Amino acid sequence: MKKTIICLAAAGALVLAACGDDDDPTEDALSSVCDAEEKVLESLAGLASLDPVESTGEDLQQGVDDLQSSVDDLVAARGDLVEQDVDNVKSTFDSLKSALGDLGDVPLSELEDSASATIDASIAGFQAAYEEAYANSSCGTDSE
């Protein structure tokens, strides 16, 4: 059991190491996730440090309860991060749709420069929001 807990703590340390300081709009949400991950690691360390001779079943149950609370906090923090990313992507997509308006059959080459610039900015805004959400997810292949 102690070996499993140590392995879990090591894996958690790797996850925590991925949480860095970023100056993007999701910094607060990401900080909450990192704080919650740190609490999970602390709870795991507490479980790993239980002395099998001196500790009681109540001590073990308290350690498990602490870990459950930490995991619940981590799940909530991850949900907040995902929700913020989804809201940002939706908002920028709505801006993109609004910028496109009803172009109909108008050739893009005939758009006024200001309309073209607005559309370009809206596309770039959506792309940035999507890439940020993707970077904050665990489905990306690059690790930070």
C-alpha cells in the first residue's frame, strides 16, 4: 500500500510541475487547479507517512477523508477552468458570427477594409481562445 501511495504522489508531483505561472485570462482558474493538486499531494503524503505500528484505523480513515476532500476540491477547480475556457471560446465564436453578419454572395474582395479587418480580428480572436482552451486541456500532446 505504501508503495502505491508513493507512486501516486510521484505522479501527482509531475502533474503539479506542469502548473506554471501564466499571464493569460485563465491564470486564476489554473492557480486554483494547481493549489488543489498540491493539497492532493499533501493528503497523499499524509497517508504515506502513517506508521503501521503506531497508527490506528481511525488515523487511516482520517487520511482517506482528507484525500477525498482534496480530490473533490481538485475536481471542482478543474471544472471551473474548463467552464471558463468553454465560455471564452463561445464568446469569441459569437463575435466571429456577428462580424460575418449576412455576407450572402458578396465577394470577400469587395468588402470594405474595416469590415475585412473586423473579420480577420474575429477569426484571430476565436483561434487564440480555442488554442488557449486546448492548451489548458489534458488532450494536448505538448507538455508545458
